[in-house]
Amino acid sequence: WMEPLLVECESMNVLFVVVMLHAVGKIPKLRAQLAPEAMGHRQVLAHVMSTCPKVLPSFIRLEKKLRHIAQECLTREFEFKQFLHAENLPANLQTVKDMLHCEESRRMLHIFVMCIFAEVSGLLGTESLEGSLYMTEERFAKFRIGTDALRLLSDGGSVDEVYDKLLETHAEACGLPFNSRDPEARAMVRLACLAQLSDPGDHEEVRRTFRDLDNRQRAALIKYLNADGIRERPGFILCDTPAFLASARNNREVGLLPATKILLRVYESADKEFHGTSAAVITIQLGKLTTFAKEFFGAVAFQDMPFSLERQHETEALVLPRVWIPVTSSDLLASLRSQALELAGEVLKSKISEDVFKSRIGRIFPELNYFHTAVYAQREQTLAAMLSIYWLVADQHEAFIRSQGQEEQLSKQSWAWIQTWMAKTVKLSTPDVVDAALVFMAIHALGKIKEFREELSTAFPPSMHDIALAQILNSTPQLVPSFSRLEHKYQQLIVDSLSVDFEFSQFLQAENTPSNLVVIKEKMKAHGDEGFAFFCFRIFAQMCGKLGPRSLLGSVFMNEAQFQRFKPGLEALMELKTKDPLETYNSFLLLRGSKAMSRFASPEHQALSRLLTLSAAYDRQAGHAVCDAFDQLTSEERYRLTRWLNSDGITPGTKSFVLCDAPRFLQNAKANRSVGLCAALRMLLRVQEL
């Protein structure tokens, strides 16, 4: 291929220009300023070359006939990589064949192919310019299959002959028979190309896939795989099919057959969506399907994954997959419940290792598959919370603290307190209770998944993800099978727990008010003491998994210091069973404030306690600073601030206010010498006036 170019200076000149310009159309600013309406980088170049070629001096300096060659090579809509994997269609070759209807056809094809070769060879140029890291012998062998097929065009071959030559070469490599007149054999070879099967032993996997389809599915797949965009129109290009099938084959939970069934469903949906179109070729972007095929695991079938097609324009659509697969089969739900109770029983009896527990929860709790890469943090927090239940129930203190610093580790005394609390109060002693706790942790963060929340519960903003999830559980429980299989009492307990507008972290820092506790007491009343304890345990387990993205080897978050901060709030919530909300709230403030307060201010004791908690004062030095700032206020200011901070929303005629982000506000004010705590308190009074 290179030899004819090396003896012609003109050809080498054009080749260098084409290689240099091939990526210019991808420059965002150039596209925005000179070709804002263009759809792709080749269209950008075509527009610039036609309307303002002087911005491309290397191009404009060429002679007219050489400019024509360069323009043809740079602007033809042909993706060689797609051709190499049989991802595109014979119709896509027509643009290359049309380019060759001139006296310079052979030279043009040589330059066109060499430009592709140079572009591919430079794919890893960002890593090194010392030779080509990408174009190894193995990759060149695959590249040559495509160039040898394209050579037929310059010899007068048809686009069908070129495409069939490509398929025939691939068929020989993977041990499949090829007959261009046999639709099934041809479709089988194309599927092998799309799946990048190249070893002689791979043919059986393709044969088995076709054999395992039912007659209707097989006939439909053969039709779509043979549609060429010329005689059978429209033909469909499913972009990223090779990556999708590779991910599916590498995932034991998926495999080639389920992935092929998904492709068939995409073909059929596209056929319906674009019915009656006059376009020869329709492009379907598989989008996130590849990622889901790579990460999928669970108890439901991959091929049942729901999706929709979203038109991008007249000849293109995007697949929008939804991994929340509805489960309505009573047999499947019963099977999941049986497996879950068996797992919980083994945890209670300490008969299951941590590694086995982790491997089994992926199959038993399908919702774990809903957490895609974009919500990695929520997925890791969920897994850490579930693992925390495992360590807590199985009494594995060493496993729980292994990632904590030596000086920070949760003490044996604190661990003993937790174990006693779990045994006597929470009563995690039966498989159904442990299973319900695991279910709660498996699903608690689903409302934070943007697509899940916006599709199923549009009325709630991201900050109300718990309430959004509660609504989803009530309206479409079949999308959350772990919840759907629970007994009704646990379902209602989970929904009521989510429906409470209560942030425990806000409670610990006195950001919320006694009226927030009223909602908890009312919601949990119907569930009795054990239901109330379950609500508290949910908060504890969730907090244990807070730093799951950092490590799943133990609870990184719940060390001794965090537990000592957490425990007073937990004990206060437990008192809510027998005390009224105002008494519970004030008891917590007294307990919490006494740890940091340097002195008592009798009339303003309650307000100062809340202020100390809001300002995150955990020692006497920090408490001193808050008390001094409080003393600097005038008596009238102290009176107004006291009245506002003590407003509980329960006493008739009073209103309460949740002071969101007040702790960070006070801490920043204290750290800034130009502000200070006293000025911050006066700012709070100005807010109160508004």
C-alpha cells in the first residue's frame, strides 16, 4: 500500500495534509465558530473547506486536483473500525465506492487507506511519541483484513463483494462456514464479527446462541443482520455492539445469548420507531447498555431489562436502558425470600464467611444492580451498611474495626454496649428481622439515583430522596423486589421510616427542632417498641457504612470518637418511646451541651446548650469561645436569640425553625478573624427578623 505513494511526491504531500487535518474538525472552538450546525467532525471539515478554506493553509496551498483528493478523503462518512467488526453495513461502503469514480481512483484509495492507518497507529500518541504503541502485529493483522477487502473496490468489486470478503475472512478465522447466499450462515458470521470472535473454537458459542433462540427470534435476527441498507431498507447500525457483546461475554451473569436477545429487542424497537422512513441507514446508539452489561448481576434475567428509544434526529436514536426490572412472578419472589431467610439464618449462627456473604447478596438483592458507575459512592455505602449488619449480628468486632486507626478504634466496651442494645432492644434474633434490616440497607439509597427518582417519582427534589423512595415503594413495589417479597408489617415499617422528615446528623448538631421528633413518634407509634428500635438500628447501620467508598474492610466511619458522639443521640431517640418530643429534645441538649459548656447561664441554659451543639463545640475551650460570644451580645439581643433558639413548635403560639448548615456557618465565622462568633450570632438575629 505504501510503495506507490513513496515514489510520488504529490501523493506524499496530500497524505501528510490529510493526516494532519483529519482531527481538526473535532476542535470545539473551530466547530462553534465556523460550522455550528454541522453534525460531526467530517461535516465540520466539509463546511470549512467549502466556505472558508483559507483557515486551512496546508489545504489551500495544494493544487486544485490534489485539494479534491484531500477533501474526498477527509469528508467521506465512513468508519473503518465499524467496517472491520461488520458493525456498519454494505450501504456505508457506497460512499467509498463513489469516491473512486475518477481518474485518480487508485491513488485516492491508497491515500484514504493510509490516512486511516496513520490515524489508527497514532491512537496512543498521548502516551508516547516514540513509535506507535497501538499498531502491534496482532492489531495490524486485523487491520489488514479490512484493507484487503477494500482493495476490491479499486478493482471494480461491488460493495456486496467487499462486505462478503470481510465476512468470509472472519468466518475462516473462527471456524464457521460461509455462504453469501445462505442468510442464516451469513448472519451467524456477522454476529461472530460483532462479538469479535476470532479463535477456531469460538464457532460453537455462536452456533449455540442461534440454536437457543426460538424460531421467531432466529428468523427476525437473521433478517436484521442481513439488512444491507441497499435492497433491504432501512438497515440498522447498532453503535458500540462489539463493546457491548464483549462486556456481556466477559460477565458470567450475562453471556452472549442474553445479550443477543437484547440486540434483537433493540432492532425490533428501532424498526417500529422508524417505520415508513425513506432513510437507507438508521444509527442506534447503545449508550449505557455496554456499562450495564459489564456491571450486571442479580436474580432477574438480563434480557428482560426494560429500555426505551429516544430519537436524536431523523436517522439516529439512543437506547435508554433501565436496570430496574419489574418482578411480578410469585415463584421468583418466593425463591428470593427463601434464599434471603437462609442467608440471614446463617449470619445469625455465624455459619457464613464474609466473602461468601458478599458474593450471595448480589444474587439475593437485585436492587444492588441499580447502582451504576455514576452512583458508585451510594453503591459502596450500601454495601458497607449491609456488611456492617453482617459484622454486628455475627459479633465480629475485629473485622468491624480493621480499617480504623490504632488510636481511633471502637473500643471493646462500646462494642459490648452495641451488642447488648441489639440483643435486648432491637432484638435482631430471628432471620426475618435480620433480613428486613438487610433489605432496608440494600434499598435505602435508591432515591438518590437520579434516573430512578425522576422516572418514578417526579414530584420530589433530590433533597427529599427518602420520601420519593417511600412513594415509589407504595406505587410500584414490583420494581424493588427485595421490598416486595417482605411481610406486610416490615414493608409498612420501612415505608413509615422513610416517610419521616428527619436527618439524624441534623439532630446530633441540633439543626432541627422538637417538632421533627413529633413526626417520628407519630409514625413509629403503630409499630411498637421493636419497630421503634428497628428505626434506630437502621440509622446506626446506615451511618456505619457512610465511608464505604473509602474501604469495605470494616466500618471506617464508626470509630470510638464517632460512636461517643452518636450514642447520646441514639439514647435520646430511644427515650422518645416513653417521653414526649419536647422533653426528649431538651434532655439531649442538656446532655450534649454539658460536655462542652464551660459554665452555666441559668436563664439562657437551654438556648446556650443548643448554641454549643450547633457550633460543634466538643471541649471546654471551644465552649468558652461560644459562651464569650454569647456574653458580648446586649441583654436585648440575648433575650431575642434565646427566645428564637428555644422555640419548639409544640407550645401553642410558637413556631420552630430548622437551622440548616448553621454548624458550618458558625465554624466558618469562628475561623475568620474578620467575622467572629459574636458577629455570626448577630447575623442569626437578622435572619430571625426576616
